[in-house]
Amino acid sequence: MKTGTLFAFGEALLSQPHYLIREGLLRLLAIKDSDIRLLTLSQSRTAVDNGLHAGGAFSATIPMVALFYGGFLSLDIEDPTRRGQDIFTLSKGHAVATLASIYAEIGYFDATLLAHSRSHHSLLNGHPGPVLPGIHIATGPMGQGIGVAQGFAIAGRTSPRFDSYAMVGDGELQEGTCWETIMYAGQSHLDNLCVLVDRNHGQLDVHNRTLFPMPELDEVFRSFGWNAHSVDATQYDGVVAALEQFRYGPRNGKPTAIICSTTKGYGAFSDFMNKHKVTTAEALLDQEAELQRARRAERVAEFQELLVKLDDTQEDKRIAQLLRRAAKDTHLDESNNFSQVIGPVLTRRAQVRLKAVQYDDAALPRLDRGKQYTAAEIVTAAMKVFARDRRVVSIDSDLASTSGLEAGVAAVDQARALNVGVAEANMMLIGEAMAALGQQVWTSTFCPFFNWQVMRRIAVGQQERFEAIAATDGWLSEGHGLDLTFLATAANFETRTNGATHMGNDDITTFDAVGHLKIIDVSCPQQMLSLMKWAMQGNKGLLYVRVMRTASAVLYGPEYTFEFGTGHILKQTETDTVVLISSGRGTHEAMEAAGLCAEQGVGVTVVDMPSIDEELLLQLHRSRKKMIFAEQNNGYIWQNYLKVLYRHREFHPSSTVFTVNTLDAHGKPQFIHSATYEELVEVFGLSGAALARKVLEVGGEPESEESSHGIAYRA
């Protein structure tokens, strides 16, 4: 194991009161400043577009060099996934070139990865992500990394303890998501969280000012219960002093913000580098690199002069020895005029994570098919069993009574049952952090309240994790994907009289466009219980689980086993002429419709499809029976049915397929007016009685004996 650059030794140095030690450290950091800027410039030289987010990368250099080389981080570079080490999150992802330069030098990956960045075959993208060794989450400019860093800090307050650091830009702080985090972190006394704000007074469109005036950020952070330091980040003294106070000073129950005042492109010679992103000509790169090397030579000379001065007296020789050791720890070779040392690569493939939650199956609830249960009842009862495994964590956002999560987990360990208030984005960010650390995480709110921007970025990071796991030389191994469930309550018509903003009819088709998100629409309390057991096996990924708010009958027996991608035939006879396909509460209406039709002598097959079963959809299509997709949403199963037919190049005659859903008369999405459940199913023709009428309207004899009876359905 290798601890973080300068950490153990830097701690010893910083504990020395002698001013010459501090002066020596600052001179070392200045040399590293030049090294990192030169590596950053080299990325622009070979980047696929010769581009560089120069403004933000250069303004972030002093704070990041101070953090990584100043004696503040305890890192296990061999195994970045080991619990208990400090974690750094680059929330302002546009500064990835600076971070990549540091990571290559201290041994997370080979410096060859710095070449040809942003090309399709490169691991070094325009923003950081887990495809790059040592990076835990994918970030960009959206202000979400600070929320994940807060989640790491929450985890870091338990054993083994660790600190969480993040860098955020002042442009990012225009995102409301940041302030959800800042409010929660202050109230939660996360004094192991340190946020460096790159206050470079610019953003993408205007590099020398923000588009609207920003308040004094240190005062704002203090008003939310933070310690705040405002420092001059055009030099190292203030940044180091503020980091030293956080790392080695007493903790007072407050997170720390260090406002690093600088300008975009600071540290570059040419003002061409001050812009947000630049495409750099070869001649300009040569000029800039030459000047940076000259500056570095001056800084090395100043450091050597200090060492000569210290060597003159016996007392100061000890200080000189300490500084020489520090130089070695900061990847400088004294024997070669303090030249830069890059690497060696230390990071190894992480060990396999075993994710299965341990629980007593006999302690789980046993359901009575003669009774009705809410999803929240099932979740609470089951979580009281599952949460005995310390890897199970829940996060709600002021709707815990509808999910049942908080009551279940808190009954075991209230520290693992969080409630972030009306801050759904922050809930999802904390959940991502916990999942990245290997936890089994469940978050919950109403269906329409999940944040699309956060969901999409989490899924990007999940894909990059999969890529790192699949690569022969990847740094992650099996079990290092995210196990994160988004429990979406009040699905379909379950919101009822709350109003159009709360209705969950469009979320399912919207989130169907998010890669790596498994969508499940639960129809039955037993199905909910079995789904939870399935998820607790681990390695199930990102789950978007839609559940009913009010109680429902039990459709399945205790032998039922949930499997993603499997639909179920709940009712079927050989003479059925129509198939009703639904999910969620709609399945109960379909069962009622089938019963009413049976009284009229018409047989109806009822299919419950909690997740898309491609094979079953093809079987139903090939049977040539009348098919009615009856859904209390915008037609999620039906739309996926069309995709399945297209992929298999099988097209249906329109006379055999019918839809009843919440799209308008022209097949366009719409939002649903407040109403009772009973009113809604009647208005949209989705009640049991209305569906029965639809069956009788479209029903009839099958086209042929073979088409009616030639398919062996998979139950």
C-alpha cells in the first residue's frame, strides 16, 4: 500500500514550527505547480481536437497541487476502492486535465494515457469518470460532484473513518443542486467534508466574470453552518494554511469551504489560455511550454539555494534532510537536478466485491392471499430483516411514509436511514456515493420527482464502471458496479387527487431512454417482496422500481420468484381469444375485466409484465390473438413491444393490436388532471368494466385453429 503523496511525511513537516520548513514546502509546491502545468499542456498537444479546458484547468492547479502534494490526503493508490482512505471528487469536471496530470504522476495510471485524450479509444475523456483508474464517479459542469462528495463524507463518519474532499467551480454554484448539498451538509455536521471552490470569476460564455453577480461566498457558506476561508489562490500560502486547519485542526461539527480566489487561466503565460476551452496551435504550445520550463528552472534554483543555506549549520541540516525527503515524496529526483519523476504505476485491479446481502429468510413477512397490503408495509417489514446487514442503506426525500424505507431501516440502525427533506437530487447523489462504496442503496420519492440530469449522469458513471470491469487491463473487477434502487412511489394513477405535477404516467417512458436503468412496475405485494430478495443478491445495477401507494390484493403465491425481464400469465384457457397485457395496478383491473368477460363466455388471457419480457411479447405477437395493452401510463409496454417487433423485423397487422393508455386522441403525451382513482380509470377506459367492454368490442374467434393453440406460453 502507498499512502498519499506527502501525507505521512507532510504531517511531520507541518507539525514543525520552524518557518524554514514552511518556506521549503511552499517552494516544493511551486516546482510541482510547473510539473503539473507542463503535463497539462502536453495533453493539448496530442488531444484529438488539440483542445484543452485551459481556463478552469489552470485556475484549479494551485488548490489541487496544494491538496495532493501538501500533506493532506491519505490515499491507497494501489487499491483506490479500499474503504477508509480519503476520497477526492472533482465536481468541476472540466478541470480533468489537471487531475489526470496529478494521477499519472503519483501512480494511478501510466502517463501514456495522457496522450490522444478525448478520442474514442482513449480512457481520458473531456470529463472524468470511472473508466479512468482512481476516479469514483463521472462528473461534468453540473454541480453534482459536491453532492456525491457529501455522500462520501456521510460514509466517512463510520468506521473506518475518512475525509472527503471536493473541488467545485463558482460557475457550478449557479446550479441549485449544489445548495441542496450545502444546506444538508451543514445541518448534518459533516466536519469531515472539505470543499475547495475554484473562484475564478468566470464561466463558459464569459471567461472574466460570472453572468450575474455572486455574493461573498464565504459568508454564504457560513450562513449554512460551514467553516469558510477566503484565500488568495494565486499563491500557495493561504490555500495550504486553510487545508492545514481543516486536516490537522480541531473539528467543530461544521464542514469546511475554502474559497480559492483566482482568475481563469491563472498560471499560464499567454492570455490565450484564459478562455474556457481553447484549441491550441503548435507554435503557441511550444512558446508556453518553453516559458513554463524556464519558470520551473528558476523555482528549482530557489529550492536548491534554500537547501545550501540550511546545510551551513548543524541545526538546520535536519530541516534540509526533511525537505530532501519531501522532495522525493513529491516525485522529484534530487540526483538529477530535481527533475520530475512520473510513476511508477501502483494501482492494481481491485478485488472482487461480494455484494449479496445476508439475511434470515424465515424472518421475512409471510403474506395472506386473502388480505391486502401496501407496498410501504412490505418494504418496512422486509427492510427490518435486510437492514441487519450493514451494507443496506436508505435515503428518502420527505416522502418516507409512502416508501416504507426509513421506518424499516431505522428500526435496525437509524444512522443508515437518511431523510434529506425536499431535495430529490441530493438524495440521489448521496445514494450514488454509498453505492460507489459497495453499499446496497435504496432511495425513494414520488415518480415525477426523480431528477433526470442526476439519473443520466449516474448511468454514465455506471457504464464507465462496466467498461473498466470488462477491460482486460481495467482497474475494477466484478462487484464494483452500483447497486442503487430508485423506489418510485405513487406510480400510474396512484397519486390520485394531488394534481398533474404529481401524476406518474410519463416517468416510465421518459426514464426508459436512460441506459443501464432497469425499469420495473410492481403489481403485487408478493412481487414486491420477491423483487427485494432478488435485488439483495447484489450486482443488479440501477433499478427504477415503480410501486403502488394504496393497498392491493396478493396476486402471487409464496412460491413466486421475481426475475428481471420475465412476464407472467396470470389467467389463461385454451379458448381465449383476447390477451390483456398490463402492469402495476392495471393488472388488477385486467383480472377484473377477464372475470367479467368470462361471464359473457369470452375467454381472456391476462399477462402481468413488471419488466419487459421480449420472448413473451414475441410469442403473443406470433399467436395472432387480439392483444390489448392496457396501461395506466403513456404506453410503456406497448412502445417496447413495437421496439421488439422492429428489432426482429416482425410487423403486426393493426387489426390485432389495441391500446388503452393515457396518450391523447392523437397519440401524444399529456398530463393528468386531479381526480380520484375511480374517476381516472373511467375517464381513460382503464377500469375493469371498461376493459371488459373493450374486449367484447374487439374480441372474436381466432383466425385459425393453429394460431389459437399452437403457442406454448411461458408462465
